[in-house]
Amino acid sequence: MVAQITFGTPVSMTEEIKERILDNESRAQSELYTNMMQIMIPLEASKEYYLGSVWKIEINEKGEISILKG
């Protein structure tokens, strides 16, 4: 089994965004999250990533990715 971890940025819900979303439930939200990166990891490793915590993602010029709790 695997877990999916999504890193994203919160964006305030604007009238323009509301007009583009078809789902009525989404219209009630005050913000949404734009996805920056998603990773799949073994389920047992997912305990290291806490819901709502803050992580710092760095991608260097060679394409190497570092994920640090910050």
C-alpha cells in the first residue's frame, strides 16, 4: 500500500475562480490549494508527514529535490 502526499499553496477563493468551478461544494470554500508537487510513498513512511504541517521544498538547477520540515 502507498500514501499520496500533496504539497500545495493556499489561494483565496475569488469570484473569477468560483465561476470556473462546477462543484457546488467548492463554492462554499474560502480558499483552495494549487498543487505544486505530489509524491507517492510506502504507507508506513507516511507517518513522517503530518497533516497541516509546513514543509520546505527546494529544487536545485540539476533537478534534485529536497524536502525539509521547516
